[in-house]
Amino acid sequence: MPAPTSATPGVAVITGADSGIGRATAVRLAEAGLDIGITWHSDEQGAEDTAREVRAKGRRAQTARMDLTRLPQAADVLDELCERLGRIDVLVNNAGTGTATPFLDLNLDDVREVLDVDLVGPFLCGQRAARRMTAQGGGGRIVNVTSVHEHQPRVGAAPYCAAKGGLGLLTQVMALELAEHGITVNAVAPGEIATPMTGQEDTDVHTVHRPGVPLGRPGDAREVAAVIAFLAGPDASYVTGASWSVDGGMLRMGPMAGSHLTGDDWRRP
């Protein structure tokens, strides 16, 4: 990310920053000197708590509700936050949702909701942010939070896997097309992270045993935020079009995991 002038500090907008990875990223980028735009869907108090943490780091924070099931209007919220904060230098597409429904039982409305929130929404927000970055000049950073399921399937998560896989390839196309404008675009693919989404809010990850993960535990949201902050910062100026797995080695298990299963539990979501 090019350094803004001292009179115009850098600005990052993070979708779904009311908890979990989004909140940890907001705080980490505030520590790096960025003002932060925070979107939330259902947890307004969570967004205000994130804003309070950002302001405690000496940076500005603005919050706004964004419902990515209401497209394309939801992308207007990105423009609203950019206007309130004066610019945009970093976009982190973090908001997401999923299902735990067998493929044969899925209905079209649920599929469309997941695709809108996890793929079409990031597409539209990324487009709005990139247009503003291009108009400002000086480049920018876009980080799309995908999942290990950008790369590997999961039973019961057909729409989620389709959306995250699509977002991974979208990231690569964006990287190719936006490079001439000095905008880098990368994906971060978390594994199991202790967040409200996984039912592990405020969990000490070092007390949870995960024998199928080489590092033996889930990840902490701050560990994902650290990778996002790297990709959003000046040290990643020659990194674009990549997907960074933050999964404790989970994806490396492959056939190892399959050959060590002892039952059919994996067949059920």
C-alpha cells in the first residue's frame, strides 16, 4: 500500500468486522496506522465494540450496516464509508456465511444467499473499492477472506465451497486486471479458527485438541489477522494473485487424513 500523506492517513474497510477475524483485522490494521471502516450485519453492538478498540489505538472508526443478501444496494455501504473516511486504501472482504445441509436437501434460496454473501458481494465491493483506488491514484490492497474450502471440499457445504472456490479464482482475475493500477489482490484461506462462527468465541486455542491438524489446535483470529495485515501492508508490495492458507497445516493432510479415519462420521455434516 502506498503511504498516504500525513494529512490523509490510510483507510481500510473491513466487512463483517463486528467479531472474529474481522474484528482482529480491524485492530491489527489500526495498530498499523490505518483508519477503519467497519461493516456489520446483525451485531451492531459488536461493531461498536470493534470501533472502540480501533479508537483506543488512536485511529478513526466508522460503522455501517451491510446486508449482502440485498444486492446490489449493499455495495452502496462501501461507498458511504469511503465518503465518511475520505478515501480507501485497503479493502478486506471478510463477511461470510455458510450451510451445513446435504446436497440433496439444499433449496435454491439458501444456495443463492450463500453465493450472494460469499461471492457476489465481495465481487461488487471489490469493484467499488478498485474504482475508487484507481481514481485516487497510488494503488491499493484488496484481501479476500476465503477458506481452506477454496481449495478442498467439505460434506454439507456445497454452496459455501462453490462460493469460496469462485472467490479464489475471482481473486486471481482481479489481480491480473488491477495490477496495472498498482492494486494487489490476494486471498487468505483460514482453516478452523476460534470465532463465534465456529462456536468458540474467547476460546484459548492452546487448550483445544485437534488431532487431525498438524499443529494440533484451531487457529486464533489474530493469527489470521496478522497474515491479512502483511498482505495489506508495504512489505507485500510484490505479492498478488496468491492464496495464503492459515490452517495449521490442515490442507497438507490430504490422503493422510483419509487413511486414518476410523468411521463413517465424515459422511454427515
